Amino acid sequence: MKGIVVGGGIIGLSTARSLLKSGYSITVIDKESIGRGASWSSGGMLAPQSEGLGKGVFLDLCIKSRSMYKDFIQELEYETGIDTGYWESGIICPAFSEEESYLLKKRLDEYLSIGLTGEWLDRKDLEKIHPHLNINIKGGVLYDKDGQVDSRALMKALVKSVKNYNADIIEDCKVLGVEEKNGRFFRLKTEKGYIYGDFCIISAGAWSGNIIDIPVFPVKGEMIAIDNPDISLSKIFYSSYAYIIPRKNKTRVVVGATEEKVGFKEGNTVKGVKKLLNGLVQTFPDMENRNIIEIWFGFRPATPDFLPVLDESWIKNLYISTGHYRNGILLAPISAKLISELIEKKAGNIYTQKFSHKRFRR
């Protein structure tokens, strides 16, 4: 069978790879170069607990995907020889006030009550991790199972992997629409002509709503990277001010990320970069003399309830995997598995029911 994946980001490529491994013939199409969209711009955190997700099906989905990551990465790195920077570094959520301490401890207790891990660290414990903390930091929660992957290295590995499996890659080609026949997917209309397939997956991130009628919209995020002469920092710090990510290879520290609903307005702003720099220095005052080595931006794909869409569409053999918002990198393994199982086994489950497009079409 021949399938088409629209979107060459983390979700599209992970799904394409899963299907290629099962023997499908897959074409991946992207309006730009594959692997260079929002996924390339991501911080790469694997942080369902640090994000503060509430108990429920979405948290379950994220935890399950996090648990799949080690095997996902080991296999991918073995296939490609590319180090993805995967690191079970742990993430610290620091508290800048007594009120914040209370809220973080309350959330920690909720996670512990459902069998997840984490621990409260007081100020002196945090100073062992990084001695130059903002004086207002009272302590923080360490989520030891949260971690990171270098999103750019990961995208390079996925691109190499799908090419190794002989995927047909079509780049710099805009999809103009989906055509159906007798209620089933028939073909894609693109600016370079028609593409035919037995099935199609829409995983075009924030642009998915331009292809089919689903309410996906962009949330712009700006990020910066600074140099890392002090390689002692071994944990991500994730607070209301910023998240600060030391890469495993010690080459840089990534700082992110702003959030703005400004459509697809491109470019970095003074306001955005200023916020990131303030967040960095408000956490680690000693870093104000670091060199800025890169500034960039990207567009997260969001839905009205900020939850993904993972299901077959109202057109037979047309599938949707998009709207992952802040958790696209994290959810790549489980999203690929769910969509692959829908195609191969026609097997839905609680996740495809919960995150169906139907919730927006009533």
C-alpha cells in the first residue's frame, strides 16, 4: 500500500518511519525542506510533569510517550549513527516565592499520588546543582524522569532514517487541498500536480488547517541560545520566567520560549528577546555576561483546547495527527504508534477517541 504524509516535522517523519518499517511505500511532502519547521525550532524538552499537566487522559498519553523515548532514540541512533542528544537530565521547577513553593509542592503531591516520581529540593540542594541562583529562589521540585533531546539532531536523524527506508521525499511543494471519491481519500492537489495514494496523513503542524477543515492555529515562540563556558549545569530549569536547557554536549544553553498569537508573523522582536534574557538572568544572575550565539523563532500548532488531534478524519483513509502545541517532540513516539495502528489494524483506543476531530465538529 502507498501512503502520503503531509508534513516533514517530528510528527510526520516519526509516523512515516513507523509505516516504512512495516513495509508501506510512503511519500513525505512538505512546503519547505523536511525537518526544518517548528520541530527544528523546538527546545526539545520531554516534560509532562514540569509542564504541570493535570491528571487525566492527556497526561497519561504524555507519560506513556515519555516512557517510549529511550527505545525510540536507541533504535534511531543505531540506524543512523547520529547522536540525538537524548538526556534523562531531570528538570527543576524553581519557586521564586512562598506562594509558588506551595503550588509546586501541591502539584508534586498530586503526581506522587498517582505513582509518578519527583522530589522537593530546598535552596541548599539547588545550590549544589548551580551555586549562582537568584536570591529569591526558595527551592524547587525535581522531576527526575523528565528530560530532553536535541531537537535539531533528532530531526537530522529522522530525515536520514526515512531516506534510508527509501521514502519518496517531495520538498518545497505546497499542498492545495485534499480530494475524495465516494467518501474515501483519492489524491492530494499540490502546486506541482496531483499525488495519489491509498491513504494520507495530515501532520503539517500549524499549517494543517490550511489543508483540511480543522481548527489549528499558530502560536509563535521566540528562543535564544547562549554559549556554555561553565559546563557544570546538568539540569534544565523550568520556571514561569523561562526554561533554560543545557545541552548534553555542553555546546550551548537554550533559553525559551515566548508565546504569542500573532498568526504567521515572522521574525524575532525586541520584546520577545528581552523577555528571554530577563528570564535567564532572573534565574541565573551570573549568566548576564554570556555570549548570545543564536536567536530564532517557530510556530507551535495549537487547537482551541490546546490538545492534539489524533484520529481518522471524516474522509475514509484520511488521517490527522496535528495540534500537539507545546508537546510535539514529546508525543512523537506515541503519535506515530497510534496513527500506524489505525492504518494497519483499524484499531482505535481511548486516545484516538479522546483526541478525535469530532470534538470540534459537533
